[in-house]
Amino acid sequence: MGASASKIKFRESLTSLISRDVSPEDAEFWDELWKIPSSADEVFELLTPDNARRLRDERFDNLATLFTQATAQLCQIVETPYTIYFDQALNCVRVLTRVLPFLLEKGDLGDGDLNVEALCWGDHVDGNTTVASKKNRRNDDDDKNDDDEDDEDDSQEPLALLVVHAAMHMLFLPQFTCEFYEEDDEDDENDSDDDESDVSFDEEDDAEDKDVAMEKKRAAKADKESQAEAGLGKPRRIRKGVRLTPHPAGIVWAPGVGFTNDGKCSIGNESSKYRRPRSNKSKTVQNPEAAYTRKYDKNRIEVLRLLLATCSDPLFSPADEYNPLASRWMSVAVAADAPNAPCLFYSLLNTVISYDPSNSSFGGVPYSSKLASDSHVKLVDLSAQVLCVLLDCGLPGDPLPVENQYGEPVVAVAEAQKGGFNIFRSLLARISDGKDLNTLYRGFVRLLRHTFESKNTLLPSSQSKLECYQEILILLWKTLEENPLFLDFILTRCDVCELVVPICYLMYTSRQDASKIGLVHLCTFILLKLSGERSFGVSLNRPFRTKLPCDLPLFSGSHADLVSITLHKMIVNGSYRLVPLYSCFLTVVCNISPYWRSMSLVSS
């Protein structure tokens, strides 16, 4: 079937769904619908917002069947991932991505509709989930055994949960979004064995060079000192908990935090004398040459869009009524039993911070981004968006280190079962290794500095601008808030001025743009948090020699002068909507002023 013919056939199928009732038993119609080859652009073009709302309001039973069958097919592909069904699965993903926001528009955080509630969170039989259909089915089934029906309904999981879990499974589906991997014989989620028969003592030390060993000892000592200064102390040992280690490690998408370029995973206490039997499979990629492949980026983008759509229901509630604990969809995605949650966290985080916009997949050739589109850039943008959404739900994570008997980071079961638990916030709060913190810091610096370095090139506009810099700032703010070790690390062991320069640049260039008021607020809060530390004020005395592509007054001085001049311009030449931030600007200046050694003429 040609592209034009398939497009016409898909349009005819959508017209039938909107104009007439289609029975769930019409296998020929539904099978043909899912097998029609269609791209994401075609689905969004043909299923317009008006058509989607008409389908929801006038033919809800058809929409319920569409939603139910698409979800069932995704669950089936997760159970039996055969490549011949991948195109059909992509069609289901695209349709669900399109219709889900219109369902959530009538969800419990939106207008509130009983039919939508019953479809997503209630019982479902053959896709007919309207209230009237339920009453008719109950009247027709009076002669049946009511107890058996109740047991069957109770055993069914809500479609909302199935969609979210299927999407998280599909993000790590062999030959669809990752390479083949081998499952270990370990417990999937919890460590519940109290027997010491499963614990082995590793008596053989790895053969390492003395210099490498000494360097590791120094790094470990520095990490312990940082943890002690942050008040975290020694790890608490428990026998049972929800593991925070990615399993298996070979399916993570990119190197970075916890993962080296050759596919090795460093998460967990390698120095512990108790280790899991046969744990080497989950610590090293079986084929290092194929590690972190990008050939599945397009499929990852499709499934990430679906996951983002499932978490979009807070958009339909008033901003002043936003509650991070209210969304049931997001609660499912961040729960302790969410499939592949640690792998997804490290994949999203590492995809973002390992990206180098000045040397993309085109090899850094000038104007290469103008000639062809790079799917990996889209994946980076989408990964940053999804990670920001997942970190915005639930309660803050506990940074106190807790380990199981094998030295792996875990969360106590009692803690994981509490309302508002967010496994992604716990994972972010528990990053403690010095190398991982440095990788995180270098990634933030590289991405944020590109906002002005891309304009300082000899060839104008030869480098593409990073589009997700606002999401990068949100991730930086979330990391500073969630992880106390990261704040201490960048102030004592890094040059924090490397972050200050792009933050001041973004504030200065956005001061009169009404659409970027939120960006200015975010930059202000980051500076306000950093300025409360003495080390930050001392670090700002370093000389400022960076050339910024903006009309900032020329001066010869330190980074403290840069901060002062930027905040002064925000007040005298900024938007009137920045008035609520004036007190914050003055607080930042007051916080750094005791450590300001010399003031330039311009800043004075």
C-alpha cells in the first residue's frame, strides 16, 4: 500500500469512528485500522482536535474500544516482542499519544467525566465503558454468577496503569528501543532473602595498579568527608528494600552518571565483601561496541511522547490549584513498582548531560544542522522534558544512604509504600559518588555555556542553538534542591563561576521578554540559593574575562561585578513583571557583598 493510499484508508477509518458506532466485535475493521502504515505526522494531521473531541463526546464507545485495543496490543508486544509487530505497535503508540490529552481534558483534574473515569480507572469489558453501557450489561447478566463476575473485575488492572507500565516497558524493549540483553536470576525489585546462603564472600582483590588504587582511595575519602559535612553519615544497612540500581545495566541509553563509555556500571558499593552471585552480567554490557547505540532513537522518541502524554493531566487544572500529589497518572509512573524506573532515570539523565551540542552526530561540521535533522537532538530535548515532569511529582527524596546486604542502594519498603513516594526523586537525591557529581556538573556547564558560545562563532549561526536550555535550568534547580552533596560539591571542588556566567547571560537577555519571565524567576532562585553559601561569595572574586554576545556594559572586574551589573540592569531596564523579584535581587547582592574584595567602576 502506497503512502497516499494508506493515508486515504486511515482517513476513512477515522471518519467511520466519528460518524457511526463500530462494534468491538468487528475484528476486520479494527485489525485493518492498526495495520494501516501511518506516520506520527499523519495521525496528528488526520485526527484533528475537533475530530478527537467529537469522538470523545459523541462516540465515546468507539473511543473506549480504540483506547482499550491499543493498550491491549502494547501489553501484548511487551510480553511477546516480535519484530514483525513493531510497526503495528508504533501505530498504537501514535494513536494513544494523540487521543490521551483529550481524555485527560475530561479527567479528574479537568472537567471530570464519569465515562472517562470508568474507562481509565474503572472496570472495562470489550471497550464499552460508558455508564449507560455498564447498566445495560448488568441488566443482561442478572442470571450469571455475580460473585464470579466480581472476582474477575477485581483482578483486572486499570487501563491507565496498563498504558503507563506498557510505555515504560517499551522504552527498553529488545530490538525496538535497546539491544538484546540477558536477564539475571536475581530478584527483580526487592531483596527479601534473609538467608546467608545467598551471600558469598569475595576473597580475591582485583589486580589494579598502585596509582589507580591510591586515586580511588583518595576519591573515596573525599566522598566520605563530603557526606559527613552534609550530615548524611555512614550508609544504613537493611535486608529488604526497593533496589535503586539499574537492572540490567546494559540497557541504559547513554554513558554519564554511574556508567562509563565502555558500558560498565559503577552504581553500588563495589568494595563491599558481600556481593550478589552472578552480578557481573548486570554490571557490564555484553557487547561494549554496541553500548549506547543511537539506532533506536526514533522509536524512543515515539514512546517517550506517549509517556509524556500520560503525565499531562496537571495541564488541565488551574495553575493556582496545582498539587504535586493529585495526579494519579503521574503517581503510577513514579511509584516504587514502576517498570524499569532506575534504567529510565539514568537513561534520561545521561542522554541529556552527555550531549555535546558543539559536536553533534554530524561531527561538528558548520551549518550541518541546517542540512539535515538529527533525531538524537530531538531525543535530548524530549528526555529533558520527561525527566522534568517525573521529578515534579510527589514528595522529595531522602538523601540518607541506605544499602542492602550486597552494598546496593535501596529504599526501605515502608518508605516506598508511603503516599507521595517518587522513585525518580529518590534516585536523584542518592547520587553521591564524586565522579558522578563531577559528570553531572560538567554536563550542566557544557549545555548552559552553549547558549552564548553558539553565538560567539566566526561563522554566524553555524551552530544550532540548544532549544531545551530552560529544561536544563529546571534540572539544575531540582538537583540543587534534592541532592545536598551536589551543592557542596560544586561550591568546594568546582569552579561555580562556570555556572554563574550562563545564568547571568540568560537573565540579562530575557529581562524584557514577557514570555521568559519564568526563566528569569528560575535563574534568580538558583542565584539566591547559591548566594546563601560562603564559598559562593568567595568564588565570585575570580576575574571575569568571558566575552558575552550581548550589550552588557564593558567592565574589568570579577564575577561578583557581573552579578551586580546584571541584577542592576534587571531593575532599571527590565520588564515591570519582574517587580516581585526585586527583593530577591537585593538579597543576592547583600549575601555576596561581605566577600567582595574589589568593585569595578561600572558595578559601583
